[in-house]
Amino acid sequence: MQKISNKHLKWIKSLHQKKNRDLEQCFIVEGIKICDEVMREHPEKIKDIICTNEYFSNISSKLHKNAFTLSQAELSRISSLKTPNAILLVLKKEKRLNFDRNQKVILLDDVQDPGNLGTLMRTADWFGIKQFVCSPNTVDLYNSKTLQSTMGSFLRISVWYRDLGQFISENNLKVGGALLEGNEFEDKDLRVMDALILGNESRGISEDLRPKINLPLRIGGSGNAESLNVAIAGAIFMEHWVK
């Protein structure tokens, strides 16, 4: 059982800022359920385990070398949660990911809300879609709210941040795009898609990306709402795409 230093605590707290996560190539995960899953299924990703003295007995002896204990009050000072749990992990970012051209991929164009990104990833995980490519201005995957919203699905999905237009061209993707002026689709229409692109919550898909869309798609409705939430629209498309 190791006691953590103030310097180490300050370093961990700094990871709540994106610029420091990018610099250190590490990020924070909180919550007993998600942390337990990481320790059980992906121990190789763990840099530090920070837990209360009481929770230490739940940590596998194989991971003790990475574990530090502190009081609940100390944990609350480095936590982003309103009610901190008994454990927090510092994980190493994936250094190398391989895009699989033969597998479905979801493209996100400047999606801003952490909850929307997390929900889309959780939904994709449910439907067996394992790849996301996000525009550089899409919300950070490693934002604490995003990670919480994924409910652990970030562990099973590869995510890249790239220029979407360039990525589509480089990989010669046949793209379906969610557009209000698109065509109501049938399941057979989606079978030819390599990628689904979903746009920003307020303005939709960028004008410069629209020429890249082979299949402009619209979800039919009979009510008066202006549009669907991007995570809800994504879920509907995914459910039909995997049939």
C-alpha cells in the first residue's frame, strides 16, 4: 500500500484539462463499475490506481504496484464527480490504432455535447460498431462527462480525430449522411454504406462535407419537432444499418 505524494496528486488533477491529457497521453476514469471493468479486462492500460484505504482490499495483488491510497477527502479534491466514488484510475491513451476499411465506421462532424458522444459510442457498442472518426473540433473523448456517458464502451471502440473530408477520400468510403433534405431510407439503402456521418447539434453536417455524401438520408416523422437529437438519430440509423 503506497501513500501518494502531493506532487503526484497535483499531476493527476491536471489531467482534467485537455491540454495536459494531450501532453501526458493519459486520462482519468472514475466510478467503481467502470474502474472494476478496466482492472479486470484491461489492466495493461493502467498507469495509476488511486483509491481509499477501505477500497484497497478490492484491488488484485497483481495491481498493487500501481495502487496508491488516500482519504475520501483527498480523493474528492482530485475528482470531477459531485459525489466521488472510492476509486479513480489514470489510464494510458492508445498509441497505435489500426483502421479497418472492411468494418463499419461512424464519422462525427463537430459534435459538441459530451453526453451525445458518449451515448453514440454506447449505442454503437450495442450494435457491434467499433470505429469512430471525429473531426478535430468534436468534443474530446477523454472528457470526464464523455467517458461517464459511454458506460465503459470506450474500452471497446477505436476513436480517431482526423480531417473528415481527407479521411473519406483516402479510404474511398461510401458515406451515408443524416440530412433534413435527405431521402427517407429503406434498410436495403444502408447496406451499401461504409460510413455514417452525423453532424453538429445546431447546424448539422458542414457544407464542405456534404459533397462527400453518397446517400443523403432522412428519418421520417409525422410530428412538429424541427429535428432529432443527434444521438437519437444515430441510434435509429445504426439499428437499421446492422440488419
